[in-house]
Amino acid sequence: MQRLFCPRSIAVIGSSGNVKKLGHIVSKNIIESGYRGNLFLINPTTSNILGYSTKESVSKITEVIDLSIFVIPSNSVLKVIEELGEQKKVNNVTETTYAVIISAGFKETGQAGSELETELLELASSYNIKVVGPNCLGVMNLAKDKYAFNGSFGFLPALSGNISLVSQSGALISVMIEQAQSLGFGFNKIISLGNKGDINENDLVTYLNTDDSTEVIALYLESFENGKDFYNLLKNTTKPVVILKSGRSQIAKKAASSHTGSIAGDQRVSEAFLDSTLAVDVYTLDEFFDTLNIFRRYQNLDDNKVVVCTNAGGLGVIALDGLSGLDLDLQEIIQELKTDLSSSQPDAAGINNPIDILGDADADRYDKALSSILKTYPKASLLIILTPQVSTQVDNTAEVVCQLSLKYPKATILPIFIGGEMVKSALQKFEDDNLPYFSSPERCLRALNNLWWFSNYMKSSAHNSLTINSSEFETITKEIDRNILANSRILNFQAVSTIAKVYDLNLPRYINLTNKDDLKNIFNVLGTPIVAKSVSADILHRTEKRAVVTDITNIQQIEEFLKNNHLQDTIFQESIQKGVEVFAGIQLDENFGQVLVVGSGGIYAEIMDDFALAPLPKTVDQVREVFAKTKISKVFNNYRNVPLNSDSLYQSVFNLCKFSSQFPQITSIDANPIIVTKSTAYVVDLKMSLIQV
């Protein structure tokens, strides 16, 4: 992909002398960006554009064209792709070349456009031409490189930097460039994905992860092209990847045969997968830019402790509020630092954290306070808050901050200078010194929290073993195959009970009867009370169909149940009386693969909406971590002196994950409820949906 961003030669297909046309704008942008490779402007009716002699067609060019940028009507694109392919053949070019299709009129317009796009991609592929777009803004390389260029119809940014931006929206790119510049930073490489017909986010992350001039990767996405590949890339990237994904408010898809499917909506799944990678998943444009702002300078924190130094007590309190819900915490101020601060600050100053050096603090007072803090905590995350007041020396204080950032390179120094025009020159100083600055404590802390999360992301390499022998595997496979051949949507209870036995899933004791005369012995076997339950594969939700009755204590209740349910489809279970109901499910997501869902269980599981999601596979310890994200997990730790065997729960869910990974014929699993008791975790109800053939 080097020739896409650093092309030795560029052909603009549809260059124009008309200043209002995109062909003119793109050609001018390439020239004004200082591109030093060979530039060919293609126009069959004009001999000279912007001082360049034009070519009638690409067939007139005798050298390799690394990059072609199309700004012609969509119905003419295929003809020129054909010409480019033939030109490659004539010149014996076998290497990959690239085509950026700025032109619109493809799949975004409907069926006819979609068919045209498919034809375009097939034709380009036959000539080893990789396509960016169609329907995109273009490509920019703003690095200090001989072949750097602005191959788009967007403005050339005034600032460059170490962050490369990949955006599915072309229109947002201009906004992002302007917003980044307002915060004092720029981008390294910028690419608009458009329709993602060929090149997508996976290709770009792969390339940018090896690009020497890119230190941070920024992504704005509306969809994931291949979620499983994307997930694997993000788990193994060596650089920070900050992702803003739109569409979070879309209504989750429902899967009629599975609670898990309705719980694990598209957005929840994508967030769960991103949370299990090194990617920093952000939710708003402000958080996107603030996080990029901090990552461009800092990419590691030693701990989560924060020191706040301010000349405005109210903003110190606001900073405290901003910590709520984050993984950051205030640094406890040791006595040595308190003594040091007391000697250099007024008596009325606050020497706890936040450190309030009062509204009349000048640059010298800031210098003494900040120097004391950094001498004590040379790796501190230090928020420096300033509001202009009568005696405030804004620019001199900014100089103090910049000097200290050089003296203490391992500290994370974050100025928050608030005051509009009164702090403008100070912010320019920070910009010149490549020091990220922020407009509020809350935004700064949110970005710092993302940096702390990234710094401490740990990939677990431990694996918990659960092995089954070949005969057990064969037995389960035969049971599943029989159900599939019978066109069953739900695995029958015989197969489920076999799986439960092999995978150490603790089902409550049960019996199934074929003769009503045997009912009289049922309480002798299972005790009292018992549960009657239909296990018919036709019934998806038993409670709604009156296919389950609990707390049965006499034969009359059983007979009443059997008026609406067949004996041969009924099992009778012991009743698990004391415990906490939880939910565990596994859903096959069409984009990302298998996802685990855990949380509060029972008939109100979906209403309670207390769930956490994570991609598979999972270890036992990782299952524990997923449960820790739910509210129901708080009752596991001897809540109100009621001990629960949560270890049995985690092991059972791990075993379910293991089963799911070994038998892809199962598309979803609902274990609801699992009742966690003092002694063990009982899988009271287990439903498995089958792949349809």
C-alpha cells in the first residue's frame, strides 16, 4: 500500500480547467501540496491545465502509473479502468497499482449503481488495480515525504502530525481537520473510504501499523467490513487505535429463537469486541479529538493517580466531579510535599489534592507549586488549571508549564487554560511546544482515562483446559446431526442433557416419564416441591406458553399441567429453592463471530437489562471479569452474609464457551436461569439453537 500514499506518479482522470469542477480542485490540490513525483492531467479536450500539458488518455502515458484519481462520471469509469489495465500490460507492469474513485453514482444510489460497482471491482481486480471508494473525498499524505500530496477535493491542512485518519465519511474529514487544528494538532495521512468497495479499514490498519510516520491511528466508521478480521487486527496492533463508530442508537436486531440474540444487539456486540482489543472506543466527536490530542504526545501512564493544581477552587471541585465513573483517582499528597507547598504558598492555599494556589497566583507561584509536585511525583498525571484574573500572568505561566514539561519528560502534563481570547497566546505556546491542552477538566479527564485504559490493557494468555474424548465428541456430533436432519430449530432435550453431562454442566436432578401411573413416585425421587417443564422443541419461551410450572407439591398440580402439555415432552425437575438467578448465553454474530452474554437471569432478564458482552474464546478468569461488569455480580461476594459458589458459575460458563467453540452447528445458547447457590451453580434451563440447512 506504499504506492497509494507515496505514489511515484499520479494521473488525474478528468482534470479540468474549470475552477468550479472537482477535476480542477483535485489537480490544483496536488500541485499546491508540493508533490514531487510525476503528475499527469488527463483531459481529451484541453491541452494545458494549471501550467501542465495534458494527456488525451492514460494510454498515451508510457511509464507506470502508481495512482489514478477519478473525477469523471460513473458511467465512464470502467472504460478508463480498462485503459489503465491495458496500459499496465503494454508496459509489463505486474505490481499492484491504485485507483481512487472520487466519482459518485455507484452502490450508494441503488441497485443499478450497485451492479456497476460490482462490475468495476471485478474489472479492476483482473488488472491488479486496488480501488479506494468509490464515492469518496480522496487521499492525503501530509508526512515529510518526497511523494507527499493532497489527492482530494478537501483543503490542505495547515498542520501535520503523527496521527493518521481513516474515515468512512468524506464530509466529516474537513470537519475533523479543522477541529484538530483548533486543538493544535494535525494528521499524517488521511483517507476517505467511501463505499469501501475494495480497500477497507482492515487494509488501512494493517498498513498504518507498519508505517513509520504514523504513531496513532484514528478511525471514524459507520460499519465494520469484516468484524472477525478487524478484531484480530486490533488485538495485535502495536499502536493506539482510537475509534469513533456511529449508529449506536439503532434498535438492536431481534433473534426470535433466542434471548441472547435480542440482548446482543449489533452495537452491543461491536462494543464488546472493541473492549477486548487495544482499541480505544470513544462515543462522541469531542471525546474523539480529546483522546487523539492526548495520545499524540503521551502513550503510557504508570498509574491512575491524578494531581490537580488550580487557581480557581470551583474548577478544582469540577475536576473532582469529573473523576466520577472513571478509573482514575486522586493522588494522596504526602506530608513532605505538603510541607514544601506550605513554605511557598499563601496560608490560605489548599495543599491537599486538588491543590488550590488561589486566584491571585502569578507565574512564580505556579512555578513553585508545580516544581514541588513534579519533584515529588516525577511521573505524575498533572492537570494545571488556570483562569485569568487580575494578577494572573497567563503567558509567563504557560512558559513555566512548557519548561517543566521538558524537565520532567515522564510526567503527563495537561494544561487547562480557560479564558477565551485572554489565554489565546498561551494556547499558541502549548501548540508550538506540542503540548496538548484542554478546554475543561471533564474533557481532559475523560481523555486521560482512555490513556490509562490503553496503558493497562493486558491480554491474558492463560487457558483453562476441559477435554472430551473422541467417543464423547462423536456421540454429541451424532445427536446434533440428527436434530439438523429433522429440521429442528432447537436441540432436543436428549441431546442437551448429553452435552450437559459431558461438559460438566450441573443440571438439577430430573426424570421423564412415559406412563402416568408412575407419577405417584415422582415426589419420592425428587422431593418436594418440584418443577414440571415441557421440553418440546416447538416452544421457545415456556412461561408465555404455560409450559413450565414451579412449586408443585401434589399430583393434582401435575395433572393440571398435563392438560396443556404432553407427558412425553415433559420433564420433572427438583426445585432449586435458594440462590441467585443469572443468565449466560452465546450468540453467533454474522460480523464478529461468537459473543458471550452474561447478566441477571430469570423471566425478567431482558427487562432488567443488566448484561455484559465479550468475544470468545474466554478463559475462566476472563469469564469472571465479564461478570464483574454486571450489577448482579455484586451479590456473589457474600452479600448480606449469603455465601454463593460463584467459582462454579464461572467454570460452567467457561465450559459452555468451550462447547460452543467446538460445535459451530450451534448458533446460539441460552442458559437461563443458572441458579447460583452456596454449594454449586445449577443450569436450570438450557436451550440451544441449531444452524438451518
